[in-house]
Amino acid sequence: MPQAYNPPSRTVSRYKLSAPILFLGLSACATVAPTASRDALNEVAGRLHQTLPQGGTVKAAVAQILARPLTAETAAAVALLNNPDLAGDFAEIGIAQADWVQAGILRNPVLALGLEIPTTPPSATRLQVSFTESFLQLVTLPRRRRIAEQDFIAVRARICARAVALACSAKGRVYGLQAQTEYSRRAKAILDLEEAAFQLARQQHLAGNIADFDLALRREALAQRRFECDAATAAADLAAIELARLLGTAEPFSVAPDLPALPGTNIPPGLEELAVAQRWEVAAAQAQVRGRARALGLTNDYAWADSLDLGAQFERDVTNQKTVGPTVDLPLPLFDRGDARATRAAAELQQAEARLRAVELQARLDIREEQGRLRAALTTAKRCREDLLPARRDLVRLVKERYNGMYAGPYDLIAARQSELAAEQQDIFARRDAWLAWTQLECAAGGNLDLPPSHDPHP
């Protein structure tokens, strides 16, 4: 099993806040949180080899991209920029950073003022003033802040993982829409041939050359082709709506008309190690383990006391005598010695370690599953391209020769051409499945397939 990931200081320092910011309070998050979300978005885009526009508004950038036919890559960029659910997720980074900032701020000191006004002589008023601050919070402040830092890193990593999954889904939707559009065009061509066959059959029927049964067969075949064409068109419309939902837009758009050529058949080696190294789910689980380990240490060290307040007190009694001195509020561990808190912290650490092992295992198995799916899809696409399509095209050529020699009828030629178009439909879906498998393999690897296993996955 790979060793636990230890983030280099250069990465963590990007999110370190100076002492003045810590003691300004939560108002500091108003400027820090948007920057953290933007940095996370840019890092996801870099992982996916996307170049997001940095100037202008999101609306203008999205409109500029949608003005051209979408490819899988540009659709992923629009989804990252414009999907409202993802925008809400990235706002969660600001919430987590606010919690991190809050963990580095001492609790406000407590000023207590007491007045005892007598109702009978002597009439002097007794005054009590005390000022207390949590000494335990001051002592544990650096450790609590480091725990909150790991929680922030875990939240950020989980959001980045969602963004990668969304972008990969958008790419897959583009491939699906392109395939469905191509399929619909072939279905329309098959329907046109069937309509031509029916018109020919009707003329032959009027001339008395074919029986009612033969005409009925052509009519049934035409009805079936119309049904298939309508279903293909409806599927394309639904695929466009699903893509629009991921893009976060109701504006009209178009996609590139044809699927790209098949992805490379050489699957890069070492993808399991790459997935464990760069998947954000793994980074989030590692941060959770670090945070729970530090929380366990803090709980074990201070389980005996959940508060320790130091302060000063001033008192003036009815005789006008003034006293001043320190105060200490220390809970006595008579009933609650912190055993339950320590047990809970230990169980949370065990839970985090188990989840880390599960996520690492899932990353490896996802790679194996998607590799198998990609190999099968590439094999099917290769069979269609090298065997099925040439065989159908050769059959059309031979039927044409027989038709020209009056050894085959027009219906034979129409059937051969329809068979060729059906093979092209199979090839379209085979290429689509190959691209979908490739995209899912990229997602399983953490966003791309070309980073070295030593890539720093820490967000």
C-alpha cells in the first residue's frame, strides 16, 4: 500500500494566512475565500488541460464559447465556468476556509460587571469587575488551527473531485450527442431509401406486377423505419437537453458535427499508481487522516479539561475597601475525565484510515474496470471499421454489378444500401463507446493520463 501522503511546504504555504488576518476575524474571509475558490477552479482546469478565460465576466466568456460548435474540451470548460451546482460547491470552499480562519481566532474575552445596591443602610454600593480569557484556547490555538487546515484541504479536494467528474460527464455528453446526431442522419437516409422502395412498390402494385401482400410488407417496413427515425431524433433532442443541464445554460448551442477519430490504442502504463497519486478523493482522505490524528493528540493531551479560564478581578465593598487579584476557572475532573472524547477521537481516526484504504482501493479498481471497458470498446470499434464496414460496402458494390447485369432487382440494391448504413450506425456507437470509455478512464485517473506518478496531488 502506498505510504501516506505528506504535502510539501510549498503547497500548504499557498493557503497560510498571516497573523494580522487571523485576528481580523471572519471579515478576512470576504477577500480570501473567492481567491481560494478561483485557485481551486484553475487547478482543476489545469488538470484537465483546460484554459479558462481570466478576464471579463463568466457570462461573456460562456457566450463566446457557445458561439462556436462545441467540442468535448470546450464543453468541459463551459461546465466548469457555468454549472450552477458546481458554483455552489465551490462556494463551500469559502465556508470551509471561514471555519479555518475561525479556528485561528481566540474567543473574545469576557468582561463581567456586578453591582450590589443595598436596600437598607449602610447605603454604599458594592462593585465587582472581572475580566477572563480562555487560557486553554490560547495554548491549543496552533494545534486547533492545523486541524482546521486539514479539514479545509479535505473539503477543497472533495470539491475538486466533483468538478473533475462534472467536466468528464460534460465531455461524455458531447460524444453522446455527436454520436446520436450522426446516427439520426443515417436513420434518415435509411428512411429515405425505404420511402423510395415503397413508392416503387406502389407503382408496381398499380400496374398489377406485385400482390397486395408484397405492398403490405413494404408499408410495414416503411412504418418501422419512420418509427426508428423519430426515436433517433427524439434521443438526439434529449441528449442536447442533458448536455445543456451540465453546461448550466438554456441558450442555444451546437456541437461539432462528427465524432473525432478513435483515441489511441496504447493505454499508458502505471495508471493505478497515477490514480492513487493524483486523485483528489485520495488527497481528501489523506487530509482527513492527518486532521483526525492531530485531533486525537489534542484530545489525549487535554481530555481532563475542556476549559481553563484566567483573568483578573476588581472588587470594592461597602466599606469602600478595594481589592484586586487574579482568577482561575478550572473544571475538576470528578465525573467527566474525557474518556469518551478520547475514545471518539480514536474511533474517528480509525474511520478516516479505513476510508483512505477504501478510496485507494477504489482508485485502483476503477482504473482496472475502465481499462477493460476501453479495450473492449476499441476492439469493437476496430471490428466495425476493419471488418463489418468493408464487408457491407463490398456487398453494395457486388449488388450494383448484379443489378446492372439485371441479375438483381431494385429492392436488393436498396436492402444492401440500408445494410451498409446500419453498419455505419454500429460504427458510430462503437466509436462513441470508445470515447466514453477513454473519458471515464481519464476521470478514474484523476483528470488526465499524462502526469508522472510523482505528481503532487495536494490541492
